[in-house]
Amino acid sequence: MKTKLSVSVAAAALAALMLAGCSSAEDPTTSASPTAGATQAPDTAALMSAANAALETVSWDEDDKGVPTLKFDQPFSVGTNAVRIIKDGDGAEIHEGDIVSLTYTVTSGEDGTVAYSTYDSGTSEAVTLAQNQIDPVLIDNLVGAHVGVTFLYAAVDPSSTPATSVIMAVKVANAVTPLERATGTAVTPAEGLPVVTLDSSGAPSIKTPSTKAPTDLVAQTLIKGEGATVKEGQTVTVNYTGWVWGSDGTPFDSSWQRGSTFSTPLDKSSLIEGWVTGLAGQTVGSQVLLVIPSSMGYGDKDSADGAIPGGSTLVFVVDILAAS
């Protein structure tokens, strides 16, 4: 069983990796790592230089199964998040926007203990190399590298007193470039379902029939993609828009309107049941119309913002752009 400390250390590392770029969404000039060619303020440059120098003191060893072990002087601390490439891979080139599958260990800079390891869980972590989804320092270092690349990622651990850092020993096991929109063979939908219209960019709108909503889940393929079959537990990247059945056609949520795709594990701890059941078994490249009864959606309570009344049947149009 993991201790509370181990969970805290692992959570700090993953939060930094996944969310550091999001904290500056309202101020796009602020980031943990400047882009190539950008002018750094002297204090930022000094912090980055010191962090890079600290990472150079960390040694990386592997056992016969390829599991990394890190050795370093303790306590270990960096003043800003940083990456050190250990060795480039020999696989496909990694591009910005790719979904990369990572295997890693998380080590406490305070005492050198391993707080978490995907080698123990047997499950890699899929993340998208996109602005506002992952720490920009990772985008700077991984774009142009190749699948199989190994690297150290050091992040400040704000939960420790005095502040130390966590170090992740990471390998990119795979990289997938998501589609821009659903593509494949058009499928004629069953009668009585909302009629979907796409604009020139592929963004959907709907016209809901005046009949009563279905009481069972509907997962109607509108475009049959030619990619791999999506499995529960995979990380999917999608574009989607959602409406309440019987509304005036105004969506309550839309990744299309936000201008960025959405990546998420396809499991019931992350998503409503209707999404998981409706998308598992579909193929990458497909566009799927989901009609989800409240029992497989948000239940009988109003949503916090009031956009979804309790007991609502939901309608989604989902483009499945990648799965890994």
C-alpha cells in the first residue's frame, strides 16, 4: 500500500507535468519554460540554468527489465521545472499535438524513495503535447525527439517543507498523431434521432425531434472511421459538442467552441457512463451521435452551473481523433 507521503509526491509530479501549462491560460506570455528563441528575464534564465545543472548530477541506471533507478544527493531541489534528455529514441519523430504514452517512475527529492511507478501498475500514461495541457518545458524538449526517448523531468514539490523537488524518470513508449476531424464512410442514421449538420470546419449543430427522448442509450455512428477499435481504459482524444434533448440548439459544452481537443481516459472514473459505453467499440476516425439517458449521464440533480437540469437526456456528437 502506498503511504500518504508517496501519494502526495506522485500527485505533485503529475500535477506539474499535466497542469503547469494551464495555470497561465489567461496570460499566454507566462510559462515554466520559454520557447526557443524567446528572451528570458535574467532571473528566469538563472533558475533554468541552475535546474539544468542540478539534473546533470542525477545518474540513471536500469535493471534487466529496463526499469530506471535514479541516484542523486539528497535533498534534491530545483527552482523551476526542467528536463534533461538522457537518450533519444530510434522510433518515429514526435510532433507537437501528438499523444505520447509515457512509462515512468516518480522519485522523492527529499529522501530518494520511489513514490510511484507505471512499471508496477503495468499501465502507461497518455498525455497530449499541446499548450495548456502539459508543461511547456516538455513540449520544448520532446518535439523533434523520437519514440523511445528517455528523459528526466524535475518539478518543484510545493507540498514539502522546506521545498524540495520530485524527479520523474520517463520513457516515451509511443506517439500518435490525432486526426483533425472524423473521416471515413458516412452512415445513414436511424429515424427519430437528432439531425446533425456540420459546418465547413466539421463543427456540428443539431435539430432535435419533437418526440420523446429514447429511454435507452443510443450510440449511432454517423461516420465510420478506418482506424483501430477503441477500448475501455484507453486514452481518447476527441472533439465534441453536447446539448440537452429538447433545447433550442444551444450547446452546454463544446470543445469545438473552445478551439482545443479533449483527451481523457475512457473509463467511468473520468467520464459519465454513457460516454464510456457508447464510445468503446467504435473506431478511430468515427463520428458518433450519443443520446444518453440521465441514468447514464448526470442523474437527477441540476448541474452546478444550471446548464443541465436534473433528469436531462443528453445529446453529444463526438469525433474520435485518436486512441492510445
